[in-house]
Amino acid sequence: MTEITGTGDPARSMALLWRESEPAPRGRGAAAGLSVDRVVTAGIALADTEGLGALSMRRLATDLGVGAMTVYTYVPGKAELVDLMVDAVLGEMADLYTPASDDWRARLEAVARANWSLYERHPWLLHVAASGRPPLGPGVMAKYELELRAVDGSGLDEVAMDAVVTLVDGFVAGTARGVVEQAAAQQATGISEAEWWAATEPFVARVFDAEAYPTVARVGPIAGEAQQAAYDPRRAFEFGLTRLLDGIAVLVEGTNRS
């Protein structure tokens, strides 16, 4: 299930993101001490524990102990709620960002690792399409500011700075998705990656033709033994991040020579 940010009413979403309009507590909402922040926090907690598919205004009302219409008093709909949730969790970036030194490469590596940690905390983020119409709230702005500062002063121009940040964010999302998919497969089947491969191995051995796929026959067993799986997303992240930073270093050096 994929949610898309920016599909609600833009004016209402922006007002809520920046808390320009906080509904006055009344009725059961007032008695329960409800606020926009509490509704958003409850939505994040639900998505963290049960996934984005469990999120609905009715379910949120149940978790908060109020009627569904009371929740709508604070957040007009699910589309606006998803915007608020995404902005809130992306605002955690500053707490996760710990560069080892002050050079651009160390800062950019820290950006990548902080993004990875965000997906570990909130895997449902990978099921939200937010790049086209990001919720332009304080969390998104603070994250983007931090990421741009990581490459500021490297010699790259503004367009290249933005492109590098986008490249790193996309790489992290792609590799983190592998962790989420493996966890989902294990939950759905009740067996681990190792158990699944052990169960399929006899069938593969019977049908696999090493002469037809000689490179697979040579590389596959060695890579599988090293990774203890067909695909290790954490290993792919570490390997890919180093290669990615190496490539960006070539861009930076070339820019500073010209």
C-alpha cells in the first residue's frame, strides 16, 4: 500500500504543518486533551507498530478513545494526516545526524546513515511517495537544510548540491527497502531467509543447468556464502555508500579543478 503526500487540501495542510490554525478543544476532544500533535503522534505510533495499511481516521479515533468525528476536528482527513506524520518523523533527522568530522564527505556519509536510521525507526516511510509533492513543513525544511549544509562549501553549485542530496536519499531508500521487504516476507511466511533458501535448495539443485548459466554457477555460491543470503541489504548499503561517495568525490574534485 502506497500513500502519496500532497493529495489533501494544500491550504489546510500547510496551515496545520506550520500550526497556524490549531482547532479550539471542545466536546470529547477537550476532555481527552486532544491536539493536532497528539493525533499525529498517535498516527505515527500506529504506523510504526502495524504499518501504514492499518492507518485510518476511525482506527485512530479508537486508539485515542474518542469518536471519529472528533479526530476530524483536529485533522480534516487522512491525506492531511499523512503529510503531518511524514513531516514530523523527517524532523527527527537532526537527532540522528552525527558526522565523524567536518569535511563534506564525512557530513554526507552521516546524512546517509541518519536517513537509514529514519527508515529503521519508521519503515512505513518507504510506502509514502513524497518526492513529487513533499509536505513543506518545518520537519521537511529542517532535514533539507541539514542535507544541503553537508555539501555546502564543497565547491559544487546549487543545482549539483541538490542533485547530490537527492541521489544519496534515493540510494538509502532503495537499500533500506530490502530490509523492510525481507521482514515482511518472514512475517508473511513464518520462516526466515535462511530457512526459505534451505527449503528451495534441493529443487534449484535439480533444475539448475551450470552450463547454461556458467557465470551464475561461479559467482552465485560464493556471493551467497559471503552474504548468507541471496541479498543482504545492509551489506549492499555499506558497499554502495562507499562507492557512491567515491563517485561524488570525483565530481567535487573535477569541479574544484575547473
